[in-house]
Amino acid sequence: MTIIRYDPFRDLRTLQEEVNRLFSNNLGLSFGEEGIARGAWNPNVDIYENKDQIVLEAELPGMNREDFDLTIENSVITLRGERHFEKKDETDNYHRVERSYGSFTRSFTLPQTVSGDGVKAEYRDGVLRVTLPKREETKARRIEVVGDQPGKSKTIDSNADVAASVDQSKAAGGA
């Protein structure tokens, strides 16, 4: 019977070899010269919300309105398009090209609080601004709560995220 010495790092070395093999074989296919030359990119997007709407702003510098499409289907808003590299003159000899070019697709799932009706989009100075109105039933509203004691009531501002309350007897100057 042979005695085998226990090596606590054997499993860790095996895992490291597997990860190295995975990246050395497949990473070259994913990020090969073709992908870098095409300049695959995604426009930067900001999404913010106020009490009446959700706003999506996407940076699309150097693009014309005809270069991209905006669609809403099954509570998903999708922005897709393509930015083309246009060489200004055949005599130009580029030393460095850092701006990204190529096709892109960005999709975002809309929350249930947003209505697909009444969506507005405007494109100005390289920024696409999409305004998505909230449904009426999800907008904040005031609810008055009447208590046991006469003259004392409480108003609650209801919102999907935050509820703030104000004691009206104190606001009216009461004790």
C-alpha cells in the first residue's frame, strides 16, 4: 500500500489551471481583432425618476436621427442603431482612432408604474431624451387620516417609495 501525502493546495491549483485554460482558449475568440476593429460599443444611458415620469437619456454623439430606432414592446424599451466611421478624405492618415463605431442595442425593462401611452422622445445636441409618464394610480396623493380626538387629524403623503406625514394640529399652531 502506497502512502499519498496530503496537499491542501492541490484543488486550488487545479481550479487555477482550469480558469487559465478557459481564458487562453476562448478569450481570443471573443475579443479577437475583428471585434476591436469594429469598435463594438454601447451608448451611455442615464435613467432617473420624478413624481410624474421616468426619464431615459442616452448619449448618441455624432449620430443623425436616422441612425437609430426606439421601440417599446412588452414593457421593454429598446434603443438600437449604428454609428458609422466616415473617413473625411482619402489622403487622411489616422494615427489613432479612439471613438467607438459599430452597431449597438440597449434594452431596459419598464416598471409596472410606467404607462406605454404618451411616451415622448426628443433628440437634440447628441442626446436622446425619452420621457415615460407614470400611471395615474401610482402617482403620489394626499390622504387625510381622522383621529379619535376632535380637531386632530393627520395628512399622509403617499408615494410608492416614501411616505412622509405631517401632524396638522401642530402645523395649524395647536399643541
